Amino acid sequence: MTDVPVGGFSFQGLLSSVTHEPEALATIRRQLEAEGDTHASASFGKLLALLTTLTRSRRVLDIGAGLGYSSGWFLQALPADGHLHALEIDRDCAARARENLRLLDPEGEASGRWTVDAGPAVRALHQLTWNRLAPFDVVLIDADPESAATYLKWALRLTTPGSVVVVRGLDALADADVEDAERAWAEESASSESLYAVTGKKSASIDAATGMYGALQLLRDDPRFASTAFGCLSEQVSSGTAVALITAASPPASAGTDVRIEPMTAETVKDALRVKNQGWRDTYDKYLGEEDLNEMDARLDKDVAAWSAMLARPGNQSRFAVARTSDGQVVGVATAAPILDDQDRFETHAKWQLFTCYVDKAWHGSGIASRLVDFVVGEDSCILWVLEDNARARAFYTKLGFVADGAVENLPDEWSGAREIRMIRNVPTKNLTTHS
């Protein structure tokens, strides 16, 4: 907005004078301005805070947290038992957002009032569906405009009638050829979710104007939104915002229900290994050093070649499975093979050993892991080895009918003294060799 002097004051200064921006938030705004971000606005932040108060919000979702400026306005407006969930794809920005939010809440995330997740947003949004943190009372979409329509669709899934959705960044259309954007969106809208929102990689087929056009079209045409939009254009800054009231509930089915379990192929082996490697990082980082985990990632291509060779080997009895979403994303992997270890075979007389079962963290609690296990071992007798103190994994396998049989194995020195225990399922008791 152009800063026009009025008497001894500027017009912008007069408008800002009614906002009462807390000093902690002013500190974050100055960080943004120092880095060339002119969109940070105390007036807009106060609008978010007022929406939070007017809707009596207890749960707020901020998609595209940046350095945490808007998140900070939400946080200071939420009641003591409220919660802010912020998503930011850039890990460095997410770390700075956490640091900035501590200016408002020195206890940090340990206070239970806020969380900042780093990584592609759609993975986190799936997780919010399954771990039942939704519905949200207010959702702010201030992220990559290419994915704005994807985020709006998710907002419908994660809200209820009476919730408010705010979309920022409409100025992506300010200098665009709207007819070109409309044409491009008609071609792009056949896909269910944007590449960037899912993977963090930019798509060559959709730009900011096209993505934002899709969002505006959704706000205009979907009867579940009651919307308005406003903005300003000037030489100094352009801005555009839409505010929508959710008027009807979205169908209850999440995108997560559209996941297929299928045999692994040469096409999916690399993505499956990426899921497996991330599972190792999430599970074993306190046992293995960063050097060991980095070495695992560095040999990805060699592992792809080895797994591909096993898949192609005639007479191979091993079973490899992946979980894939409707848009082709691999979100889970499981492998099993006939038991080869003589001691395991002698002591349990089981047929199969489950070697691998990992699911993308965003899909935990969705039921995918149990479907993967059923796919690779079915109801056959089966064993597996799991870390003794991995309580979450042990509880999961117990739920599937596995029981610890008393066998324990010490892992190599690089595992920092960790031990594995053996669990079995569908093995007749008379076949077991007991362990004391």
C-alpha cells in the first residue's frame, strides 16, 4: 500500500496505529523485511488473530509457516488450551520459526500449545487426518501458490462447517494472462495433488498463476465455501487474500483410503528403499551414528540394483510389496522370505520371516502397515526380529498376533548395546524350543 503523508502522519502509519503489534512479532517481521519479504503485515496478522478470537478457535493450521510471523499472531490469540499446527517445507525456515515462536512461548513445543512440522505439506496433512488432530477451526494457506488448490481440498477434509479458511497469495494472478492460467488449470486439474505439495519438487507443467487460478475456481464453484477476496496493487507491494467460511462438511473419506498394496516392481523399488531408509532414520537414529545413516543413503543406487536383481531372479521366493497412493506415491514397503537361519528354523518351525515393514511417517495409524504384513505373509507361520526397546513396533506386532518367544540377540557394537527379540505368529506351541 502506498504510504501517503496525512498531516504529520502517513496513511499507512495511521492504519498500523490501531493494530498494536507485540514486540516479539515486530521482531519477526523485521527479520522478514531485512530479507526482502515485504508481505509481512501487522494488519494482516491482526486479522488472523481476530478471526481466531471471533471463531473461538482452539485448533489452528498454518500451511506455509515461513519464519513464523503469522503463526505468532495465531499463537498469541489462541486460548491456553488451544493448539497451533504449522507446516513449513524448508527445514531451515522451520527451525527459525520454532526459534521465533519461543519469543512468544519460551517453553517451546514442550508447552503443548504449538508444533512446527518440516517437510512436504501433504505428507503432514495425511498424518493430521489419521492421528485425529483435525478438525481445525482456522486454516491459513500461505505457501507455494502452485499447490493452493491442493491445500484447499485438504482444508475441506480437515475442517467442519463454521471453520474459516484464509488463502494468501492471490497476487500471483496480478500480472498473469488469466486465459492462459485457466487453460493450463483445465489440463492440470486432472491430477489429484500437486507434485510440490507431495514431494517438494516443482512441476514443469504448473506455475504460480495456474495454481492460484485453480484455488480461486474452487472457492468460486464449490458450494462448501462461502468466500470473498480482496487485495491491493501498488509499486511497492501487491497482495491478495481470500477468506472463506466452510458451510458444509467434506465427504468423510480421506485420500488415505485410496492406497493400494501391490507387488514391488522395478518402477517402485527406488521409492520403496527411500521409505525404508527414512524409516531407519526415524527409528534407529539414537543407536546408529549419522555417519552410518549417511552411508546407507549413499549406497541407495547399489541397493536398488541389488533389490531389482532379486525381483528378477527366476524362482525367487521372497515377497516384496509396496503401498501406493492413487497418484503413484510409494508410502510403505514390506518384505518377507522363507526362513534361512538354521537356528530360527529349528526352534520355531515357522515358514516365513518378516524382514521389512516401514510406512511413511505421515501415514502412521492409517492401517497400511497391517495391510502390508498381510500381503507378504498372510496367515502363514512367521517370525520377525525387533529392537527390544522399540515399544511402538512391539505394540504394533502384538496387535497383529505376534508374541515374544524369549529369544534375544545382541546387535553389533555400532548399535550402541541394543538387543533384538524374536516374535512369532501362528506357530504351534508344540513346535517351539523354549528360551529361559
